[in-house]
Amino acid sequence: MNQKSQQRVWILFSDNATALDAALHRAFEDRNLNMVNARREFFRVSLDENKAVVKEIFDQPVGFIDVPAAEQY
């Protein structure tokens, strides 16, 4: 059975992006899809799971825009 997966891209700005990146990798390391090349990082997580981890590890209020305005469309 072939299932189509929907990929979503989102951007998160942080004053300490390196620490945030490391925390997200620790949180989702058991869901890494690429077992051959550790430098290619792909994780199977939902956007809601990602949001929950970001809210948990950020020490400041976090807001998300799920459908950004297409101002230049």
C-alpha cells in the first residue's frame, strides 16, 4: 500500500538557534529516518509534535503561524 505523505516546511526564529536545534534533535532522535548518513537529518514528526517540543523547551512565549499570508503572490 502506497501512502502519500504531506511535507510541511516552517521557519522558527531564535536568538539561540544552535541550542534549539540541538534540543529538537535530542527530542526526536528516535524518529530519525536516515540511518545511513548521520549528516542528513530527516525526522518523522508531526507539526503539532514539533510545536509541543518548542513550547516546552523555549523559555519565552512562542507563537506559530500555520498558514502565512502570501503577500507577494
